[in-house]
Amino acid sequence: MQLAEAATGICDLLWMIDTAVPGMGEMVDLLNRFGAVVDLKGMSAEHAIKTLADWEPDGMTTYLDAGMVELALVAEGLGLPFHSPATAAVLTDKARQRRALADRGRVVDRLPGRPRLLGSGAGRRPAPARLPRIGLRRLVDRGGL
């Protein structure tokens, strides 16, 4: 695991998983080899905050959309840098992403084929050719919506 190798000598890893998510239960033994594992299955955000506070984490990340809003609430409760709950909700919902982009003068062309990012009004222009390979959800700012 590249993440565990990169963390060696820099920090300890604490794996927060939810075994209610399909496939996560099978990961416990593997993850235990690289750090402690906390199963958040069935925990409210408040319970997770209390459970994780004892570990005194310095940061948090996720690689899944599932549970991102709840993790944002946990990060907020622990005082950790992360997406705000409002931003996490946008990042996990394509319709909300489109509305958020539109509110900022951007519209995602939903026609079949290559997606294009268009400006508003008469100044519409196609996005650079490399943009469709970039996840549009990452264009929403971290500062909250």
C-alpha cells in the first residue's frame, strides 16, 4: 500500500471504515497490518467524534463518496481540516454539483459525448480539451457553498 509506505516515519495511520458498506468488512485484516482500524458502522457523527477524539487525529481524508457528509460532520466536530458538510453534500450529488456550478456562472453540458464546460451568456466557450478527464466535482471549492 503506497499510502502506508508514504506515511512511514511521518505519521501513524488510523483507518476509519464502515463495515456496513459492501466490501469494507473484507478490508479489516489488511488495514490492521498498516494501522489501527475503527469501525464506524452504525455510529452517529456524535458517537464517532467521541470515539475518534481519543486518537487525537491531525487530519482526515476519504476515497469514497459514501459517508462523506457524515465524515465532514466528524471532521468539523474534531476541528480537522476537511470539506464542510455543505460542500461534501455537493460533492456526492451530481445534480447539486451542476446547480452549484450554474450558480457560479458555469453550466455543464449534459449532452451525450464529450462533456464541455460552458460560460454563461454570449461568452460561452468550450473547455480546454484536457478538462473532461478531470473530475468536474473537484472544481467545487473547499470553502463551502
